[in-house]
Amino acid sequence: MKLGVVSLGLLCEPIGGQARPSDEALSVAWLEPEEAIRAAPEDQEIRIADALSGSGPSIRVHDGTHLLASATESDLD
């Protein structure tokens, strides 16, 4: 993973307030799980599916855009 990307997917529930764009988010939308998976880039769609699975933490290796089959030392350099 030459880019040094760390990406986390968290399953959360709203507790109050109102979703709105900010300096960190250009747009905000409430989506059904399937819609979120379809709308996400490849390296993020699996994280959404992992978070929704309820099976605990998952580790995925990607190059910043695409999933890789497995990590090798050269991927991590």
C-alpha cells in the first residue's frame, strides 16, 4: 500500500441534529444500505458491506482505489 491509506468504516446511528454539508463533506444524503454500496467506489463499497455484516472488524488491502487479493511486502513498502 504505497499511499499509506488507512480507511475505516463505522456503523453509526444518528442521535440528533441535522445532516448538512460542511468543510469536511460537500454533500450529505441518507441512503439505504444497498444504495450506499452501489454509490461508493470499489475500495469503500466493501467497507460498507463489512460494517453492515455485523461480523466484527475486517481488514482489506487496496491500492487507494481497487481491492488487492492479498498484501505482500511490496504492497506495504
